[in-house]
Amino acid sequence: MVHVTDDHWLAGARRIESPNAGPRPDPEDISLVVVHGISLPPGEFGTGCVEALFTNTLAIDAHPAFADLDGVRVSAHLLISRRGRLTQFVAFDRRAWHAGVSSYRDRHGCNDFSVGIELEGTDSRPYTNTQYARLAAVVAALVARYPKISVSAVVGHAEIAPGRKTDPGPSFDWARLIRDLL
């Protein structure tokens, strides 16, 4: 069973701590879940490059698409691979650097109060059945642990950074996720 431990880590998830994190202004104000989509290089899965990006160990010269990532310092709380493997980079009571310039319901700086979950994928390719099942289980565990999170406060990166971000993209089935959560 997926659950959040007393030290704010997901039980059973692989733990790779990212240096790209910091304290939340209010650790009790965890009230939003942001779903992202990522693949590195673009459209390739299982390369380990996402983990490298989140730990500042990505070899920028390994692929031409990485040139724009030189010096970028980002993280997410959790990555769900195409096969459903859970990797956590930042404890949920800490601020991960996943949302960038963002706002939700007139609150700016979503990193301060959100949990960022990356799905290994692209805007245009369907996510896997395993990813949906894992995501639903993780969101249910977050809702159970953090009372300010509700099913209605699960959004895509595109929703909190419109015009700047598009993920998780049109291939993400929001209706399916909501059905899985209810």
C-alpha cells in the first residue's frame, strides 16, 4: 500500500535526494498537486537523464537537446516511470523546484505549496496504464496525509503556467485520473 511516512517520504519509493530543494514558507500549507510530463532526451524513456537533471549530474554534451539545460537547477518531488517505478527526490514537506513562474487561484509561487509529480512521457504519447494506477495511488496517499489537498486540487503544469508550459499535454487523460481517484 502506498502511503506517506512520518518523515514525508513515500513508502516503497526509490529515494534519490536532489540538492534542488529548500524549506517551504509554511510546511503545513501543502494544498496542490502539479502533474508534469518529462522525457530526456525528448521522446526517449528510461535513460536515467531525468534523474541526472534533478541531481545536477546531467552530461550537457551527451545530447544536442540538453544544451538549453546547462546550469538549470530543477527538481520534482516524485517521478513515475513508464513502468510505474516511483523515485522520490524531495521530501513532501520541502519545496521542490518544479513549477517555476506559476500561479493557482490567484496564489503565486506554486512551489511553496504544491507537490510536483513528473510522469515520464511526452505531450503527444499516451501515458501507460501503470502510470495512471501509480499516480492515482500516490494522489490518494497525499490526500490522506495532507488535509489541504483535495482531488479538485490536482492540476497540470500547463494550468499553473499557461502559455509557458504544456505538460502533461493533450495525451493525458484527466477524466481517467479523476475516475480512478473517486
